[in-house]
Amino acid sequence: MTQDTETQFHTIDLFIRSILDDMRNVSRSTTKADMMAYMDAWKTELGTIQHIINIDGII
């Protein structure tokens, strides 16, 4: 694996861990406004992962 590919995987891992950490903070007591904010953040982070994969040709 090249250094660039390894760096890309580490970057993707960082975004995935961030999303999973946020998901652990969600509970039944999370307000609708907070949930919508989480979902917007997740959508942005998932879009970033998709962009990394598409631009760098990982897949």
C-alpha cells in the first residue's frame, strides 16, 4: 500500500469514527432539533468520505 493510500484510509477512518462517536451521543431524549443537526453533520462527513473515495480512486 502506498503512503498516499494509507493516508487516505486514515483520513476516512477519522471521519467514520467521528460519525460513530456522534451516534453514541444520540438517545431517546435527544431533541428533534439536535437530531437534525447531527444528521446534517453526518451527511456532510459522509459526503466528504464519498468525495475522497471518488477523487482518489480508492474504489
